[in-house]
Amino acid sequence: MVTIVEKTAGLAAFVRTVDSGSFSGAGRILGASPSAVSKSVARLEKRLGVRLLQRSTRTLSLTAEGSVYYDFVAPLLQGIESAEDVVQSAGSAKGLLRITVPVLVGRALVSKWVKEFSEKSPNIKLEVTVTDRNVDMIREGYDLAIRIGNLDDTGLIGRHLADISYLLVASPGYLANRGHPENVADLQDHACLRYLLAGRPYPFIFADGRSYLPDGCFDTDDAVTLIQAAMEGVGIVQLPAFALRNEIERGTLTRVLANELMATTSIHALHAFGRQVPMRVRLFIDYLMETSERLL
């Protein structure tokens, strides 16, 4: 008779391999070597008598049987892990916390988060992916996402962290060469750098509701590249104030149209756990709620 332990052996290795796309990715999540994960999946396939993963030298893909099996077992595994996490106390909370954050947030804040939160909860390991792509949190195995702007109706649970303000800035060299714009209309005579959101340039938005979409000399969906381009004197850029703080203090960037207030937007923490939020996630959200106003 096959025991329940034998039946569940290899499930975590299989599910995490599918979620991460590789044995090495699964190993990082599970704290095991890629070879150990591969062997665990192979033993599961042998017991089931079917191939779940199609292996090649560079890629892994689900077989038809593997796809059906994953759809059944992935929610069960998530339920087991969530049940264990929920019953942890704050003092005993441990495990891996996988977070995805936008590039600007990662650049400005992640190092502070790691230091401060790790001191408060040393048994929780942070794994932070810095990307402006809206990841599929459930499919890709993320516990928490930090997102800027309006929330889409994704079914995720959102916690408002703070409202962030935007600034228009340029390098002192650019302004010395091209002059300071006196009003919004003057922006049409300047080179403007535009952030691409979902493939479209994001307009300059002012607190009184005015929206201005300048002609762009340079467009990109990488906010860090926009900052670097502005510091090189390419043009004027609109970005969140917290991401520009260091450059303004150092004098490498200068405010433009400082008398014009820019619009604010919200930053949220999102998760997909419903009411049963794991303790490691609750602790990090609480930390963000306590510190966001200070850090942002």
C-alpha cells in the first residue's frame, strides 16, 4: 500500500519547477540543489508512470499529462503551505517571502527594507524581483507585489501604503544650455523624456487636472534609464519625488516648473491570500504601513 508520504513526495519540487521554469529556480525556492530537485521530480514521474516535464538542453515544458496534474496539485500545495504559515506566531514566523517591486521602488527602497525588516524578523528571507512588468502573482509564486498607480480589477487584495508626488526635473547642464521653461506651454520647446506604460507614453499630469503629453526625444519603459538620461542632459523628465531625492540633493538634477504642483498617485501592496494571510506576509505589510510615509 502506498503511503500518503510517498504519494506527496516530489509534489513541491514539481510545482516549484513549473512555477519558476527551471530546476535551479525551484531549488532557490526550496533551498535545494537543482540536481536534487530534478531527481525528486524524476522519482515522482516514475511512481506515476508518466512523464510530467519535457526536458531539453535549455528549456522545460509541461507534457499534456503534466499540465493536468499541475492544475490539480498546485492549489493543494498552496493550501498546505498557507495553512502552515497562517498558524505561525509573529515571533516564530519564518520562511521565504517572494516580492515583486517596480524598478524605481527597488532602486530607492529595497536596500533599506532588507536592513530594517531583517533586523525585526531575522528568520524571514526576502527574495525581491525588481521589474516594471505586472507579474502573474499566483502562477509565478509571488507572495506580495508593490505597485504604483491605479489598481486594475485583478481579484488581488490591496493595502494602500502612501500617496506619492511627482516632479519635473532636468540636469543643470541641460537648463544652462536650453533655458528654464517658465510655464507648461514652454515645454513644447524642450526635449522631454517619456516613460512608457503598457507601450504608451505617460503624460505629464498636474495637480489641477491638466494633462500634457509632450513630444518625446526619448521614450523607454525603464525608469532608471530615464533618470540616467536626464542626468546626462538629454531632457526634462517626470518621475516620483522619492526616486529623485538623492539626485536633487547632490545637484545632478534640478526641479523644473517648481511653481506647478504635479499630480499624486498611490502605492499599494497586493497579495492573493484572501483572509488567510501568512504571518510572514502580514509582518512585511505591517512594516510597510509603519515606514512607507517616512521612506517615501
